[in-house]
Amino acid sequence: MEKSIQFDDIIYFRSLFDEEPTNLVARNAVTQNGLKASALNNDLLNRTRHSYSHLIKTPKATNQMKSGRCWLFAGLNRLRLDAREKMNIKKFELSQSYLMFWDKLEKSNFFFENIIATLDEPLDGRLMMWLLKSPLGDGGQWDMFVSLVKKYGVVPKTFMPETFSSRTSAVMNRMLTTKLRKGAASLRAMHADGADAAALREEKDVLLSELYNMLVIHLGQPPQSFNWQWRDQDGEFHRHGEITPQDFFENYVGTDLDDLVCLINAPTPDKPFDRTYTVQYLGNVVGGQPVRYLNVDMLTFRECTLQSLLEGEAVWFGCDVGKLFDREKGILDLEVYDLDAVYGTSFTLDKAQRLMYGESQMTHAMMLTGVNVDEDGRPTRWRVENSWGRDYANKGFLTMSNAWFGEFMYEVAVSKRLLSPELLAALEEEPTILPPWDPMGALAGAN
């Protein structure tokens, strides 16, 4: 039988609060200073160090501004390390708005194809509500990044620089989303009137041309080719001449994207370890590289990540950055805030419970560029290259404790050579299809 809150209950709750002196201290601190400042663990701040036994030399941190392009920034930051080495160049950045343009166009086509595939689904059903909720966010996954680079290549940032809408994408995304929903309504109405597949895709092409125009208005026209020349850090001048973005990637970046695979650590009952998974209706390029994860235990996940860094290869990763993170100091640590002491209660959930009950999911992509190991070769902290600019933390670089790594790291892109024969065989298996709303797909929904 239901029971409402009684006024006697409130009197009892109030008496419990007043009986504990630390509650009054906590109330005074939080009301005046906010939760984070009140709960900040100063002992941890004093012992935190931004030093590492193994460090990959990297350029300055980039800045995605007011956009959700973390996965593109992290991916291009990974590629520019190879480009800088190939060209012996110091200051260099690849265009994020170039891939953003193609990602938006490809996501539009991907969305319309999903609408065509679900024409008979009830409009008020969970699936259609999910597809229509955020069809064109800024977020994405590693395999989606690979699909874009393989199809469109990359260009130096000078040939397609940032625009107002790439830096501050909310208005552009809202207008594109409105156009996509209008297109979905048109396609479903045509289907209801008996239109065949050819007619639906003819209408889709018209819609895509209009979306292309909108993207050019916001982001500019992406270059089909450009004239490339540069001076390396030894002062030597190089001239290639006219080159396409695809050939630029092949000649001056050359990262073996086929060698990099995604490992996840999702210890939930529905995802047994050592098996591959994908997420239904997740992607951008139709016919591109499908999203594929290999779920492994934390020991394997951590060891592959560590070995990659020890061998000098930076690691793209996805995590839940909003948890136990002090942005000003750049610290990701389970002890950074003493929340239990402030509230006088516990918030403990294990990793599986956080995923199952909606308390955690992938929210941000960054890159690991260093690690500190102790005398026994065990990692103690990790160096993180973020894409929020240089005006915070250690000039835009964060430090992540090994304990935080275990609890809130969910995905890494590492070389196949680091996997055992058994895991390599598991990669070839047909993936289990997860529902569209599974937390392992959440990074692609970020705005």
C-alpha cells in the first residue's frame, strides 16, 4: 500500500539533521561555496603530480570550444602525432571542421536510411522516439572516426579552419535536426501513401542536397584538393603541390587504421567478456566500418593500454569524464571529493551497477599520452591529453589515477598485436547486437 510523506516524518527528519553537528558545518560550507569546493580533498591535491615515467612527446592541447567533437579531436590528435613525425614538423593541427562537415552529411544519410528501414514502426514506440531524439549530435565513436578518414581523408587546419558554428554548434545542430525530422515525416507520409523504395530515395537525395547547402553555409565548402608545402623544424622547405585529402592522409599521416581495434570494459551480466558487440542503429557512414567492440576484463584492458604507451603509441579512449573530476586542477581521482563526509551517507555502486542503473556511461573521448609506473612495473597514474584548451589543469593535460582508470574507463583503441590469439579469434566472430540505448553507444549521442 502506498504511503505519503507525513508531517511527523518531516519533524523526525529535521531532528536527525539537527542532532548531527557535522551536518550544520556541511550546510554552511555548501550553501556558501558549493559542493565541489566544500568536498575537495586538499591532501590529494598536495600529493598529486603531473610527472610520468613514460611520456609521449605531444604538441599543445587543442580546443573543441562549445561543441561535442571530442571524439574527432581525440582521433585527429592521435593522427597528428604520426603526421608530425612523417613531416618532421613541430606546429601542426588537422582540420576538425573538415571531418565535422562530412560527419554531419553522413549522419543525415544514415538517419534517413534508418527511417526508411523502420517505416512500419509505430511513431510513438521506443525505437522511433530514440531515432528522432538526437539524430545529428556532435558525438561519435572510434569506428565512426575511422569511416570518415578512410572515405574523406584529412586536411591541415589551415585549409578548412574553424567557423562560428564549428566552435559553437548548438544552433547549427538544431536547424539540421529540424530539417531531418521534417524529412522523416515526409518519408513516412510518402510510405503511407504507397510510394516505392525508388521514390523514397529520390526524396532522400533532395533532402540531402538541402542539408549539404546548410552545412556549407555554417562550415564552409570542404576542399577537394589543396596545394601543400611546408618547412620542417630543421628549416628545410618541402613542396608537394596539389593533393587530395585522401592522398594527404596516405602520404603524410599514414596511420594504419586497420590495425587499431576497440576494446571495452563493461562488466555487466548481458555482456560476457571475450566476445564482440555492436550497437543497433549506431554509425555515420552507410557501408563504412561498423562499430565493433571486444569486451575484455579490466586486467586485459589495462595491460593492453599500458603496453601501447610503453611502446610509444598514444591511445584514443572513451570514459565518463563527469565523475570525480576536478577540472581546475586537472585531476581524475576517486578521492578528489569526500562526498560521503559532506552528506553523511554512501554513494557506492560498482561499475556494473553504475552502467545498469544509468549512473554512468561514456560521455567524453580523450587521448592517453603518458603513464607512470612503479618499481614493479605497475601503473600508478596516466597522462591525459584533453581538447578543452590550455587555460586549465596542466596546460590542458589531466592526470588520471589508476583507480579512476578501473572505474570510469570504458573504451580504448589499441593495436591488434597486443591481443592474444584467443582475443583475435573473438574479434572475427559475429557481434552480438546491443539495443540503440545501450550505454556503450552513449558517446555518439553527445552534443
